[in-house]
Amino acid sequence: MSKQSTTQATSLFIKEVKREFSIQRVLMFGSRVRGDEHGESDIDLAVLMEEASGDFFSLKMKLDDIAYDILLETGMRIQALPIWQNEWQQPERYSNPYLIKNIQREGVAL
């Protein structure tokens, strides 16, 4: 998929997420940032939430619903990972602190 397709899909996703949630920022990470993606690669996005509200599972499901709508519209598969602000600032509070540190290292703000 082209960079233009990726940009279109991520822009639509961020627009829809902002309608539903108060977010600080969105970072792309993974194969598309490293440049080693292939035709079936998804778009990995970390969604930094303003504040912890609700539970992770419900939030993840809502982000997945938005991502599914984007898939139907653009053909691009987005894998969104919600991260609370306190987990971003203190990765050891997250279930996989190495993932947070990796996103901090390689993530590109959108």
C-alpha cells in the first residue's frame, strides 16, 4: 500500500477518535515506521489518552470499531493501542513496559 493510503487511513482514524475521546496524541510505530512493511502489514498506532477513564477493554473495543470502519472505507488495517498518560510517563505501570519503551523510541507523532 502507498504512503498516501497510509496517510489517508490514519487521518480518518484520528479524526474519528477525536470525536469520541480526549486524546493527547497518536504515534505510528512498527513496520511502517521502520520501512520493513509488506503488502499485508497493518498500521500500528499508539493512542495516548488524556486521562484514565473507563476500562482498557472497552476503550480498545471502541478503537477497534473505528479501525474497522476505516478498513471498510480505505482497505487499510489499523491496529490501535490505547495508552493512558500515566503509563506513558511510567512504562513500568503498563503490562508490557518494553512495548511502551519501544514506541517511545521509534514512534512517529501524527
